[in-house]
Amino acid sequence: MSSTKSSAYEGFTAEERAAMKEHAQERKAAARRGSRAERAAEAERDVLARIAEMQDSDRIMAERVHAVVTACAPALAPRLWYGMPAYALDGKVVCFFQSAAKFRARYATLGFSDHAHLDEGTMWAAGFALTEVTAEVEERIAALVKRAVG
């Protein structure tokens, strides 16, 4: 059966390729770090530096998400994941922030990996669009993160 539409795979976007390269660099940098405490401190500095580089609205939201996550779930370790702020438990990413500008998206995203304990029946949300982080949104993020950590 032939089709008039082209279904050929066009490959990864430039932004996706850049994110994959960043991820490879993050893994190499993590492997070179010294003690566990040094790795944790440097990883958090990397996250804060990346947040500081973001455009205004993304930066403001990422700062708030970082503050909420680190306050409500101190067991989560901040780190970069594909160039974006992420929070890991025992080395496995549980949640992450993705800026809108990074992938030219309409909104930023708060996402959860399969390591997050958000299971709810046979279907549940693993990502949330963010256009602004209000006090109400902060409360919802805190509740989701606490639940995700278990």
C-alpha cells in the first residue's frame, strides 16, 4: 500500500542532538569527580549555573521548582540530566525540569521518570506543563515530589 505522505524518519532535531551530547558530557564529568560530597556539591553548582543561564520566565520557574524540590525532598540529589535540572534518588532521576526554550516548546515541563512512585491504576500523569509557578503550583509540586519519592 502506498501513501502520499512521507513517513520517512527524519532523525533527531538539533536540540535533541545537543541534549544527548550534554548528557554524555555530564556522565563524563560525574565520573571524574572525587568524593561523594564533592560530587554532590559540584552537581548542585552545575544545576544552579544552568538555571541561571535560562531565559527569564524559564529561570524564574526553574528557581522555584528547585527550591520546592530541595525543601520538600532533601533525599533527592540535584544533578543535570540532558542539560536540564533533575533530582535523583540513589543515582536514578525521579523528576526533572525542562525549560520551554530548550526545545522551542510552548511551555516548560515538570516531568517524572519511571522511578517516581506516582502510579495510579493503569494510567497516570508523568509530566506537567508549567506556564507560571504560583503558591498553589508550588504546593502541588511539593505533594507530587513527596509522593514520587515514596
